[in-house]
Amino acid sequence: MGGVFFKTKDVEKTKAWYQKHLGFATDDYGSTFWWNDLEHKAATTQWSPFKQESNYFEPSKKDFMLNYRVSNLDNLLIELEKEGVTLIDKPEEFSYGKFAWILDLDGNKIELWEPIDKAFQ
């Protein structure tokens, strides 16, 4: 799991609540959880509240979006396209990884992330 993103009425109050009651270390983006993958490399999962009016989850009408960590995003996208999976927009690349978006069979937007975890250290 790369991340859990959801809409909330008040992002700052939501982050403060999770910080106070569950000990989340929050910043502008939410909270980053550190863990080790099967090869014992440092890895991250992101928890992020979004403003209620955010359109980041479109075309899905849901108030949440899941992000999945993947390896070799370019090859995965080729395979997904062959299988008829709906790709949304073009992949994007940042200092912390590559991203692409797809729709599942229920129309939920899924974010695929080939991470560069060391960027968060």
C-alpha cells in the first residue's frame, strides 16, 4: 500500500485530531509511515487528507483514493493497456517516484506509484 487519500471538511482539524489521538506525525501532506520492504529497504506509505472540494480523485465520484506501490511502472502500464484497463492522463515523474492513474471496474480512481523512498529521508 502506497497511500490512503480521503476528502475531509477541514484538513487542518483532521490532521490535528489524528496527531492528538493517534500520534500521527503530520506535515503539509499528511503523515508518512516508514517500514521495511521484503528486501529490508526503507519504504513509505502516505496518509493524506484532501479538501472536500478537491478534484484530484476525478473522474471517480468517491471521497477517497488508494495508492498502490508498484515496481516497473512502465511495463505494468503496457500490460494494463493490453488488458483493456482504463488509463487516466499521462504518467508523471517526480523526485520521489513515477505515477500513473487507472480506473478499476467500479470506476474508482487508483494511483500507481513506483516510489523512490530515499527522497523522503
